[in-house]
Amino acid sequence: MHRKPLLQALAQYHIYHPDETLLIERFESFVLGHADCFERSLLIGHITGSAWVVNEPGTHVLLTHHRKLNMWIQLGGHADGDADVRRVARREAEEESGLVQLMPVTERIFDVDIHTIPERGDEPEHFHYDVRYAFRAVGSDRFTVTDESHALAWIPVEELSAYTDEASMHRMAHKWLQHAV
């Protein structure tokens, strides 16, 4: 079963984050209920992979001012059938930033979130079941802005609130600052 590794990773995540039980149960229910959960063609929602990318010292996080959503968020994107969500998160971060030396901070899931994506063109409103992994940019921290972003920026983690009021972004910052990965 191609969903089993994700379900195992979510169960492990739950051990470290019992305060997120309702969110995790909702996530697991979606994965169990949809064999095609990794496909963008599942119109009610689908799995996405995101990357919390920090600089080498871990003081700054790389955010994108997303072109479609018009907000500062972490890098990431659609699984497009790939059940290895950590690989998806890394690939999307590399594609969206040009960074090539992204090292996993841990093999475990860093955060999960379920959020609504508004209707756009022929695409109806739907949910992203977002699995987030933490990566550290080693070597160069010089990025390239792609057509998916208005801008990219290294933001001091402690100053994240100046860029976004998204609760899940603040949750990730808190986890990072508390080293609860």
C-alpha cells in the first residue's frame, strides 16, 4: 500500500505532538479514505509537501511571497502522484529556490496542516493536506526567484509575525525555536 509510509510517519508525528490529535486524525482519515490522495486530480483535496528551510545557523527561514496566494509562506507543492512526501518537499523547495544543498534536519515530519485553497479558474475550492519537513540550507544560501513567487526572502524566525499572521506559520516558528522537531 503506497499510503502506508505516510500513515506510519503521521503515527510517529502524533507521538511527539499529541496536542494535534484532531488535526492528525482528520489527516489520517483523508489518507485512508482516498487511494488517490497523492493526485492533484482528486478535486476535494490532495497531499502536498512543504519545506521549512532554515539557513545554516538556523536563525532565518526561507519564505516565498507566493504569486497565486499573494502571501508569505514556506516553499512546497503538489505530490503529483509521488507518495514520498519528504522527497516532494525537498524537490519543490529546490525548484522554487534554486538551492541545491538542502539537508534534512530530521527524518520525521516537522509539521502538518490542512488548509483551504480558494477556487481559481477551472479549479474548485479544495484542501491541501500539507506534510512539512525541516531542511537546512548548507553551503550557499543564495536563492533564485522563480515565476511561482513574487519574491523570496530569508526571514529571521523570531520576526516571522511581521510577514504573516497565518497560525500554521507561527506554529512552525514556535516548533523551530523550541527545537520540537
